[in-house]
Amino acid sequence: MSKIKIVLVFLLCFGLYKGYVAFTEFEIGVSDRVAEIEVNADMEKQGEVIALMMYLGDPPESNEHLLVKNKSKCLEMKQIAEETSFAYYECAVIDATLKGGKIIKINAERFYYDL
């Protein structure tokens, strides 16, 4: 009889674990789908993002910008760009208007990352 109780306790624990995993994956999946729908629908949204900024001229003027996922990726791309170009590059946290996963307009530059 005690073996049956142990098996039932294990089954109960397993069921609770599977329920927890299903619930957390559902929450993550919903946020991913919402982000995908926003990109596909070409909705404009404002927010703080990390961007690789390219400056040209004297005095330097912002010429191009590229939306980047995180700081480390931006610094990696900056290093590659500076090795292959004569332009000045910076990784910056900016307040921007985004549409379709691209930066449409830069509203304000917050701060910069350096190597």
C-alpha cells in the first residue's frame, strides 16, 4: 500500500511541475507573439532602445543608425565597423520611434557605451 502512495505522490508532483511549465511557457509565448504582431502590423511605438550610431563630417553629424538587441552585440558591431570604415561610431541608448523593427526617428540620445 505504501508503494502506491509514493507513486501517487510522484504523479501529483509531476502533474504540478508540468502545469507550472505550461503556464510559464504560455506567458513567454504570448509576449513573443505580441511583439511579432506589432512588427508585422507596422505599428509605431516609442521607447528606449540601443542603437549603433554612425557620424560623418566635421563637426560630426549623425548620418545613420541601426537598432541592436543588446549592448554586447552593439560593441561587437562597432568594433567591426571601425576596422572597415573611416566614420565615427557610437553605441547609444536612445529614445526613438520604432516601426517594423526599425528606427524611424530619434527623439533623444540618453548615454553612450565605450569599450
